[in-house]
Amino acid sequence: MTEQSKGGRPSNYTPNLGDNICARLTNGESLESICNSDDMPESRTIYRWLREYDEFCQNYTRARDEQADTY
């Protein structure tokens, strides 16, 4: 028997998903707004990824800096 996907929000980090989050931040979207999307993880998952994935943390920090410039 094959295991079926439970659906729901993604909880496994991928560089593509991290890039998508960072791009949305750079464009001025709030983290809360991003996390409210059905295809995005919860904020606590993103905060865990920031601790676990150095590249994502660096990209996230850069995206926040660019977001601040937008404002």
C-alpha cells in the first residue's frame, strides 16, 4: 500500500519554497500575509527553518533589508 499525502501546508523546506517566501517579502508582503496562503507554512515553521538552514536565513535577512527599503 502506498502512503497518501495528508495535504495541508508544506512543512519540509526546499530552496524553491524559501526563495518564494523571500521574494514575497522583498515585494513588501508581510510574513503574516504569506503564511495565510494555503500553500505556505505557518510562521513557526519559517522561524524553525531560519534556525536550521543558513542559506535561507541569509536570504531571509537580505529580503527583510530590501523590504525595509521598500517602505
